[in-house]
Amino acid sequence: MKYQIIQPPVELASIIRYFWVLEGSVDKGQRYVHRTLADCCPEMVFHYKGLFDDLIENGKSGKTFAACLAGQSDRYNRFSIDQDFGIFGVYLYPFAVPLIFNIPADELNNEMVDIQTIIGAEGSELVEKLMFSKNNSGRIDILVEFFKKRLQNNKQQPAEIFSAISEIIHSRSRQTVKELADDYCLSQRQFERKFKQFSGFSPKTFSRISRFQQALGTYSKPFSSLTEIAYDCGYYDQSHFIHDFKKFSGHNPNHYFNRIVEANKWKQ
């Protein structure tokens, strides 16, 4: 399995967290199951080689889109494939959804929508260019041009709430919603309304998912106790950490950090 992260150009770093590539080979007669976990950030996903099945509950499955916008989520999902695959992704800040696609962020919660449905002919043209690109460097050039063009055509100005959203993503603060609202000179009600509009979730839910993602980020580091991970990532105690980890990943954190499980197999 090959996974690569590529940083965006400086002029787009305020809306794109990074580009990523995941490529893998699957032995004949075998299936690879990929589990995506709860995430407070959306992403654009392009399957340039192979196409996964979406494993729905009750043993059912359905084909995924070759190119889609996957919204921020508060649950895990499972996908499988029986052939070699290649995926290119654009990991976004949640407020990029209204800025780039003119869609309120909360309309995409737990949703995967094909690109053509969202932006029509422009989406079809974008997907065709990406699929026929010879390499990932070319795909980045195509997407950088796409994002710059969409930003130029969008008259909506960045809101101060963007800073609050970014702060929660990148910090391990335990600030209350009221404290955050005060920091941005808004009433708690105004803050919560604006926050949900541009992040998709309430500040409380968004913070929980963000803490969970920060915990996942410690995976490659030397393992410490669950208590240490919980404390370092802003949890009040280990029990809250275990509860959220199970909800957002479907795995016990002790298993995730000590064994090869479905959610971390691609990292091996």
C-alpha cells in the first residue's frame, strides 16, 4: 500500500489542507476492505484506477462514484474492491464547501455526491481531465487551476468564523462554546448558527470529531497509554475517549493502536 501527502500551493492553503494519493494492489481472488472514519473535514475523491463497492448495512453493497465530494461525517463507512486501485484526494477545510461549491456545509453531512451533480458540465470536464492525466503532478495542476477559478468567481468573503473552525482543527483547546463566541464578539446563538453553516456540525460535535482525528494522528508515534493519548488530545478522561473512538471508528482504541485492524490496514 502506498500513501502520499502533497501540500497545496500557499495561495490555496487556507481552503485545502492537502492533496493525498492512495494506491494498492489486491491479490487475485481477494478483496481489500477500506474503512473511512468520522472526519470534520470534507474531501474531493477521484478513483483513477478501479472502483470501490460501498458496503451498506445488512450485507448490501453498491458502486461508489468515480469522482465525488464526500462531506464531513460523524460516522465510519466501509468500502471494498477486488482489483488494484488508485485514488487521488483533496482534503479540504469545511468552509471550502460553501466557498467553492456554493453549498451550505451542513447539506453535505455524511453524504457523498458525484462531482457532475454539483457543478454540472464544469464537473464533467474536470473529471475527464483528471482521469486522462498521466500522473498525480498533472492532477494537482488541473485542480489548482480549478480552485483558483472557482474562488475568483465567488463573491462570498471569508468570514471570521473560518478562523474559529481552523483553530479547533489545529489546536487541542478545551474552550467552551461561550468562550469561543466571546473571542469572536458574537452571542453564543449567533456563533453556533454561523459555525454550523460553514462547518456542517455544531461546535460541540465538531470539536468531538476533531479531537478524535487528533488522536488518530498519534498512530505512527511510539504508543503510550490510552490515558496519555486522551489527555494530550483534549479529552477530560479515558472513558470519554474510548466512547468517542468506538462511535467514530467502530474499533476499540486499544485494538486500533496495538493491532492491524480494518481502519489502519492501509497505513501498514
